[in-house]
Amino acid sequence: MRILHTADWHLGKIVNDFSMLDDQRHYLMDLIETLKEKNIDAIIMAGDLYDRALPPKEAVALANRTLTRMVKELGVPVFVIAGNHDSNERIEYAADLLAESRLYIEGTMKEVIRKVPFQGTNFYLLPFADHVFVRETLKDDSIKNMEDAVRAQLATVKATMNPDEVNILIAHGYVIQSGNDTSEPSDSERPLSIGTSEYVDVSLFEDFDYVALGHLHKAQKVKNDKVRYSGSILKYSKSETPHQKQTSIVTIEKGKLEIEPLRINPLRDMRTIRSTFSELMKGQSDDYLFFELEDTEYVLDAMNQLRRRYPHAMGLEYVSRRETESVALQHNREDLQQLSYPDLFKDFYEQYRAIELDESGQKIVADVFAALERKD
């Protein structure tokens, strides 16, 4: 069986005041056309269909068009679960009716995980649910965190699962390998809970032949290829600019698993560029860009000037100042208390201007503070 594993569409996403809907529409329509040549048997969408619980009507329309085309034009079943950005109840509106067309949407957590058999493969749909909600639903006071919640939900599945069949779990959360966490989160991912209570150990999923995950925006495996994040379809933050976005085509049979990355060119890339202002003004691009200026002096109205050549400029920072401030933060409170007023001013000046205060400047500052002390 060949399965497309995708997740984290975040339809309706706005990044730094730019709507990503046109980019999302371009990506998804191209994805459907590409899949017509890939002979897939099923599609998984592992959560965060929308970016927020009340998505704009344009995002809902795009979801409707995309899922309808997938079911009708590709002729395959589509499995969708709610992520932590989705409204669990709203996303599964008319789910029973849609299931008759082989569009399976699971929004709310149930006492028993939904199982959908298809061509000898069992798909288990586990939508995101906070551990407090799981504890109340299962009436199990021993559930204290997300790992407890997932363990409790999977208990019934593991007790009844046929190990001779192909069993696939679709889930949304933060899965790690204890003692060797190499997972890479991004700035645009909303925390699932406070502190480390959101983490779920990968060992809970060993009985499954494949676990299709959503939540982390970088495509990556957890321990091995049996447990994977497909990543988001587009870049949604500066921290994601180094990512190579992809979805995964999973070819699976009992005891055999192959992963084929599938990349779709975006309408616009999202990149970080480090250079001086004068060099940047020689170029132009329609991509989403974050600028890291190497200039040591502030450039008047820099962002507006850059946007004349880069209309989708998203952010700007002066890296020399950032690096200077990073060094300055190494001063602890005791160090600062031991500094004289002229030295404190010198530190402030050098952080703000990103240049050293020369000897003549230091003398002027020392004279000013000396005069102030005499007045006191």
C-alpha cells in the first residue's frame, strides 16, 4: 500500500501580517496534480488542518475544495484528525456523512480509538486531546500528563490489535526518544502544555507498523522510520527557513517500510538573508524574507526602503547589535553592581551603537558624571 502522509497545513495562517492562503492554495492544488502520477492508495492528514479554532471562511473553502478533490479525483480514502490548533468539535461536523464518501474526520477524542480497516490495513485515528480532557473522559485519575493520556488511550487498541495485519496510527503531539531527544521544534508550533508534560515517549508506539505524526514542522523521524513527522507543508516562521519542506509517500506491507520524500515547489520561498543594507538594495525578490543587517549604524526607514524591492519582506534585525547584546547578557547582576556609572554608560552605548566608545568619549562621560556627583 502507498500512502501520502501529510500534516500541519495551518490553513488561514498569517505570518508577520502576510496571509499564507494563496501560497497554501498553490501548494495543495499542485500536490493533487502531482499525486495523480504517484498511484497512492490513501491519504493521511495528521492534524492542524487549520491554524486556529475559528478559521476564516476562505480557509474553510480551501479545505473543502482540497479534501473534495482528493476523494473524488484521486479516488482514495482520506484520513484527517484534529490537531491542537483545530476546533475538535467543529472539524468533525457531518463526519458520519462524509465517511460514506471515504473522508474520515476524527475531531474529538472518544473512549475507544476509531479504527478504519482498508485493504488489509487498519488505520487508527487519535485526534489531539489535552491530558485533562482524556483523564475526565476515561475517568482515570492516574493520568497526569500527555504520556499517561496516550498510554491509556492506546491500551484498548493494543489489547485487541491483530499483529499479523498492518496497523497504522495517526496522531498529533510531541513524541520523543527518552535519553536521546533529537527532535527539532519550530517557533510557529504552539506548546501543547506547560513544561515537559507535553512529551510522549516513542516506546509507546512500538506495536504499530507506522505512526503518522503531526505537530512538529520539520520533517523528521523519531528513533526510526516507523514513527515520523511529515512536517508542515510550508515554512511558517524564521526558524523554519532552513527546512526542506516535504510530505512523505509511505510504501508499507507487513515487515516492510519505504519512505519517499515528496517535495512541491512553493509559490514563494521563505528565506533569511544576511548582508549590508547597501548590498540588499542592489537586489530584489518576491520571496518571504527575513533580513539580518550587518550594518553597525541604524539605517533610516530601512524596512520601508527594502520593501520597495522586496514586497514580501517579513522582518529585519541588526545582527551586530544582537551579537553584542548576547555578550552583554553574560554580565550577571553582581558584575553590574560593581561597575561605575561611566562604565555602565559605556556598556549601554556599545550595546546600542554596536561600536566602541573611544577614549575621548569616555573622558566626556566621566567628566559629566563627576560634575553630577559634585552637585550632589
